[in-house]
Amino acid sequence: MDLPVAVPAHRNPVGAHVPVAGRGLAGTGLAYAARVGAEAVQVFVANPRGWATPPGNPQQDEIFRTACAEAGIPAYVHAPYLINFGSESADTRERSAASLRHSLHRARAIGALGVVVHTGSALCGTRAQALAHVRAGVMPLLDELDAMGHHAPWLLLEPTAGQGSSLCGRMGDLADYADVLDRHPLLGVCLDTCHAFAAGHDLAAPGGAAAMMAELTAAVGPGRLQLIHANDSEDVVGARKDRHANIGAGHIGAAAFAELLAHPDTAGVPLIIETPDGRHDPDRVEGARHARDIALLKELRVPVGVPA
């Protein structure tokens, strides 16, 4: 398996969410990463639309962990979509805790640097009530991260597209979310560009990326941005619709990604694409669009040592 090696001259590793069905994390996931030129990977360790918590395969875990370490490929886990600590249902909140705990422990087993979780929606009444449920459900998990020591992954909060009763859409919404979790040192942020654009951050406007980054830093402080989901948007700014487009093919545009990549606060932060892949092309070459998106983002990034 010929995996790409992250070259030190690259300021931002660029990669993709990779499939793992079939031959597992290493056999399917890393093979796909090599095919599309990914320097970073994100995976699911459970059905993203279910509550099952599978144990994983220790042999696959070791192969994946070792291969990523040797190739210098940072890995991340995306927690299932059903997780919502702001739910009115105690059962959903309990299942959310069990699901996120599973993702965090599986992340440690495969050497992943962080676990991405959507910040959820206030479905239990007021925002304050929802945030109280967030604290009750997530703080025990952060305590478990403390017990893991220096191998613990980050818990990365991903704001959504601002739809419905979303707890976090705009970057400023992260402030009180982080507050109820005591701004834990392993609490970070995963920025999704499509979500941010949909929630009203006009990344396509000159200076739009800088304005968004300023709001993010004001909300949670410096150093908490640990991962970027690089996705263009099929819809216009503020539409509150989470529909991803390939890089440069949507309303955000390639120039906005260049601006984001040049911002001082994105230095060293990996980019993961979650864009349409080759199955959407007439010739149906799996990964074809992903390979193009990754290549374009590599062209847009700033080399180490070049002033932003």
C-alpha cells in the first residue's frame, strides 16, 4: 500500500473522509486514501446513522495506527449523526453518551487525534435547558479523556448549518457551549466551511474568512481549531442548508479556501473533504472528484515559512 507521506513543507495536510466498509480501516480506508492522495483521514467507527457500538478489529486497529504513524497521516473519527445531548428524550441523551464514549475510546485505540461531534439542537425547551443537558452528558466523558493521559483524543465540536433549533451555527454560538463544558483543555473545534457559510458567514466575500476566524477565536480562544471540513456549498450564504459541493464548484469558491488556508490561525490544521466523490461522475470512477478536490486544496495552501 503506497501511502502518501505528509511533507514537512506543507502547512496544512489535506485529506478526506474515507470509506471503511469491506476490508476495514486499513484494507479499505488507507487504500482509498492512497488512491486520492490524502495526507489526512477521517473515518466512522460505527454506523453513522445508528446506535450500535461495534468493538472493532484489534488487528485492523494496529495496522491502521501503525501505517498512519509511519506515513505521518493524522487520523480523526466522526461520531454518529444521531448524537444530540439537547434532546428532550432521556433515552436519546443516554444513547448519545454511549455512542460518543464508544467513538472516543475507539479513537484512542486507532491512534486518532480527535473525535468530531455535531453540537446538536435544543429540542427540550430553552437553549439554557439544552446546554444543561450537554453539560450533564459530556462532562463525564471529558473526565474519561483525562484518565486516558497523553494518548487521549480531542473532542471536536462541529457547529451545524444553523437549521432549526441548532445549538451552534454561527461561531459565536460556541462560547456558551464551551463554557458549560468548563472550556476543558481537550475541547476543540472542527470548522465545516459549508456549515459556516450556510449559517451566515459569508466566506465568499473579501475578508470573509478572516471575519469568521475572528468570531471563532473570540468565542473559544486561540488554539482550539483542530480540524477543518473543507466543503463548498450548493446553496447561497445564509440558506441554512447543508448541501456540500466540490471545491470551487459551489457558492463559496476556491478563493475563499485560499484565504482560509493563509490565515494565521489555520497554521498546521488539517483539512478533510466531505465532498461528492466519483460516483457522481458519468464514468463513475470512485474517488475521482475527491482526488481533484484534494489536488486543488494542495495548490491553494501556503508552504511553511511563507508569511500569511
